[in-house]
Amino acid sequence: MKRYLGVILICVGTLLISASLGLLTFNYLEDRQAGEAAKDKLNSLVDQIRLQKEELPPQEEDVSPLTPRPEQELWLPIPTEADPSEDFVMEELEVDGNGYIGYISFPTLDLELPVMSRWTEEKLYSSPCHYYGSIQGQDLVIMAHNYDRHFGRLPSLMPYDPVSFVDVRGNTYEYTVILEETLPADCVPELTDGSYDLTLFTCTYGGAKRITIRCNRIVPD
């Protein structure tokens, strides 16, 4: 009897190990596919932005002042009551049937990603997506899956790390990381309250929490 029980336990253990390996392989392949899709769209988007910039007449420099931000202590969440920003609309370019508002760069992570103009579950499998707000409204929010080649490495960002966003006209906006927060899944008011110029978020494994990086724009001299 003990012999048969041992055989059963070995078989169950083998099945569990096989299932775990299968899941790891699936996750790795999905992550790699997502990274390759984003890289492909990024290359096409950068080419289109460059061509459009060459064709468009010179654009006057945006000298509109930024709303001053209060002094913020790094890595500590600050509850604030923010006035709703105006409904600014961000321009977009179409790549393979999808609209993009530009691309985001993380120099310390050696990572550049395109940003789709509208999000759906399907679109998130291939690219980060615009979730809320705008650059002009100083409340831009971008979301992505926690693939290693998308936003999975957000927790590696440190205070003062640079982040840049290039819009479809080729204008570059520089930001600096202020803090990291872990928010509950139903945290829409916190994500969209306009306390920061740029918010980036992704899910923890299992989707119970939102890993959130807050950034403020570097004001040009």
C-alpha cells in the first residue's frame, strides 16, 4: 500500500512540476512576444514622427507656464485635493490601424516604448496605453502590463531618475521620478487626481494592487 502511495505522490509531484514549467514557459513567451510587438511599433512610430516633423512647418515653442507643484517629500504619498484640469486632447499618429500619442523612454532601464492613444485589454498585450489626462493638463497617466519588456521593471526606478516622453510632433518632455506607491485595484480617483505631471502604473502579479510611479516635469530654464 505504501508503495502505491509513493508512486501516486511521485506522479502528482511530476505533474505539478510540469505544470509550473509550462506556466513559466508560457509567461516567458508572452513577455517576449509583447516586447517584440512594442519594439516593432516603436520603430514605425519613430519613423512617422520624424517624417511628420520634416513636413510640418516650424512650431512655435510652447512657453505656457507650468502650474507650480508644492514641495513633495520623496517616496511618501501625499493626499491632495486637485482641481480638475481642462480637457486637453493629445494628437495621435496611426500605426497599423492603431493610434499612438508618442513614446516614453526610461534611460536608467534602457527602455523605450510606444504609447497607444486608447486602451483595451487586447491593446495592452502589445503596448502601454494612454489611460487619462494629457501633457498640457499636467496630469498624464499611462498604463501597461507588468511584462518585463513593458512596465514590469517600474519598481527599479529610483528618485530623481529621468523619464522622457516624445509626442507625435517630435517634442520631448522631460520628467523626474518623485515617488513609488502601491495602490489598491480600485484606485481610479488616486490615479487621476492631477497631483503629478506624469503617472505610470501596472499591476502586481495577480492584479490585486497597482504599482504606481509618480513623476513631475522638469521645468525648462
